[in-house]
Amino acid sequence: EPEVTQTPSHQVTQMGQEVILRCVPISNHLYFYWYRQILGQKVEFLVSFYNNEISEKSEIFDDQFSVERPDGSNFTLKIRSTKLEDSAMYFCASRSRSRESGANVLTFGAGSRLTVL
Amino acid sequence: KNQVEQSPQSLIILEGKNCTLQCNYTVSPFSNLRWYKQDTGRGPVSLTIMTFSENTKSNGRYTATLDADTKQSSLHITASQLSDSASYICVVSALTGGGNKLTFGTGTQLKVEL
């Protein structure tokens, strides 16, 4: 079964450092998403991406965050200067273009755990 | 503000028993409701997705119900197994100009014991 692949699985970084989280969405999917989940809290939407541009973003997704699809397969989330409160599990997700309800389901990756010290 | 509330927050049951998880939502305009299973340290995995016109949908031992009038959904797990231990998340989708926007519940943490 097709999977969304995320790397690294866990990254530890110092406050103020730049972090890049990588995702390889399912190959025929066209919509890409980043979500985060702080430990013990619910999953929160960060950003959606379609046709090489951001289609929607939440208030969490401030100027410290950026996304990119550099080579047609990878989808990256960059945090320019990490803060302690950025410590969370970051999930990448993708879906196909079809509007049928079944095909509208997001497929999530296993997540990248970011720990900011 | 769109919200999804789930109950109970956590639940412990014995293997083989049934259980029902609840989800109440205030999301508008409603598009669909999904139940996801999230194992510890993993990404959510879709169990069911239901649109406005669907009342019941089953996926193996999982049966989801939807009452769009009262804005409630339930997930019933039959003959629970140890592997059912996970967080079950109710996610409601609202129609927006740019597509669907998802609102996540906080999840019900289910533990199945021997």
C-alpha cells in the first residue's frame, strides 16, 4: 500500500537553529499538508500546498515557517529559528485530486518528532 | 468557531469486550466526518469517512454512526483486541473556498487489557 514517508523520524536541535523536515508524499497525490501535534494535545493544521503554492495556512504558520516542493517528489517544512514551543510531532499528509469522499481521505506519514532544547 | 469534542477522554476495557466512543461537533458548513486511529508515535490512519447522507458505515470490527441533525457521531468497536489500543480521533471537515478544512478532536485514548 502506498505510504507517505517522512525523515528524520526524530531530530533534536538547539533553540535558534534551522530545521528542515522532509516528506515524500504518495506519488499520484497533488495536495500536500503539514500538521503538528504537541505532546498530549490534538493534531493542529499548519499549511496546505497545491500546484506549487500554499493554498491555506493557519495562524501557527508564521514567518518562521516555510514549505517547498524542490524537486517534484519531496515536500519540505523549514523552521528558520526554532523555539522551545516548536517541540512537537510534525505530520505530513497527502491526498489525490479526486473529489469523491473516499479519495478525499488524507494519508498521513509516521511523523517527525522535533525536540528543541 | 469550529470545534470537535470527544468523550470519554480515556477508556480501559477488557479484551473481547465492545466499546463506543463519542464525538460531538460544531463545524459548518459540514462536508464529512472521519475517524482515525493513531498508534503511539505514529501518524493517524483512516478508519471510516462519512458524508452528510450516511448514517452508518462499517470497516471490519469498527462501525461508525453519524447523526447530522444532532451533530454527533460514534465509533463502536466490537470484540476488542489488544491491538486496538490507540488514540481514536474524530475529524470533521468543513467546506471552504479552497477545499476542505479539517478540525481534529483531542481523541479518546483506548487501552485494551487482558
